[in-house]
Amino acid sequence: MYDIAKRTALGAGILLILPIAVGVSGWQWQPETQGLWLRGLFWVTETVTRPWGIVTSALLALWFLWCLRFRFKPALGVLAIMALTVLVGQCMKSFIKERLQEPRPFVVWLEKTYHVDERYFYSLPRPERARLVAQQLSAQTQIPEWLRAHWQFETGFAFPSGHTLFAATWALLAVGLLWARRHYKTVAVLMVWASGVMASRLALGMHWPQDLIAATLMSWVLVVLACTLAQRWCGPLTRSPQEKQGDDNVKQEHQ
């Protein structure tokens, strides 16, 4: 468990660099009106937004199973542990959001710009919140239509970030499950993807830096527990002696 906690803590530390740096810098979100980079970040965030998050989870789960090469029963165990980890994280997120009720940055901006009281906003049912956003921004031509639509779809509370929790969980699962088996490219790609998701949540006005920090720490705790269970119940996460011997034979053949 110590090795798992140590390497996943390193991964979590890397993911925390962005939100901590943004928080320390004093950066304040303001709606951006131009730039392909913003649209690119929107597509990154869409890989987590429902229903695409389900597709992302399915593809990642299949890839993880291929990388681990467990037998059928252990593979089912790992699959169940990964799915449960993501699901528990999202349930925890929803529970905390409803208790703390932190407004999103774009809702705070609506209050300052259009005098939409945030308490009134969040007192409305979600469909009514979406209609209110559309109504207030109907004459706003500088904010892209796709961003306005995204705000209408995401009218919940901010703390903690569910998108970050989702992406960080998968990235840290890669660190915990795949790093010891030398799938370094997969780990690197998922870490970059998770960082992109986190950046998108800030840039799109959906979250504050502390939302991302809390979600990353939550995902780390869940992943440490998940990887420990996977190692105990499904088999070692490190490469088997046969795999190591196979690598040595390949090296000898190329010498």
C-alpha cells in the first residue's frame, strides 16, 4: 500500500500544480469571447460531460484491462473496482455540492453583470435555471453560443469539481495500476488529459481553484484504496517473473 500511495501521491502532486498556481497568482475568471484554445478546452471538458463521460469510462476500462492482462475473474474484479471508484467519487461529489452550495464563477459573474441574485438562481429548479441563463444572455453576442449552451447545461454548484474528480481518478488509477507494468505512455497521456480537463473547468467559468484541489485530493484517497484492493484481491500490479524474463529475452535478441 505504501508504494501505491507514494506513486499516486506524486501523480496527485503533479495535477495540483495548476490549481495551486492559479490560486496563488490571484487570477480572476472573466468570460473569454474569442480563441480556438477555448473551444479546444471545451471539447476536452466534453469528454467528461454526460453522456460522453460514460463512453470515456468504457474505453478507458477496456484499455486498462488490456494493459493489465489479468485472467477473466481477476479482470472482472478490477473492472468492478474501477467502476465503483468512479461511481463513489461522483456520489461523494454530489453529496458535498448539495451541502456546501458554492456558486459557480459564471453565476457570480451573472449576478455582477445582470444583477441575477445567486440565491434566487439556485432556489430555482434546474430547468428554470437554464432558462434564466438563456434569457439573460439572449442579447449577448460576444459570448459564443456553445459556451452559453454549456452554462445552461451545467447549472449546479461548484465545490468540488466533478469533472476534475472523474479525470483525476482515471489518471491516478493509471499511475496506481499501470505504472508498475511500465505503461508509461498511457500514464502520461491520461495525466495530460486530466490536466486539460482541470484547465477547461477554470477557463469555462465552471470552477474555482479550490474546487479542483479538493477533487484531486478526494480522487487520490479513493485511488489508493482502489489500487490496494485490486492488488490484494486480483493479483500483483507489478510485472510477473515471466514478463520480466520475456523482456530480458527480447533485449538479448536485439544485442
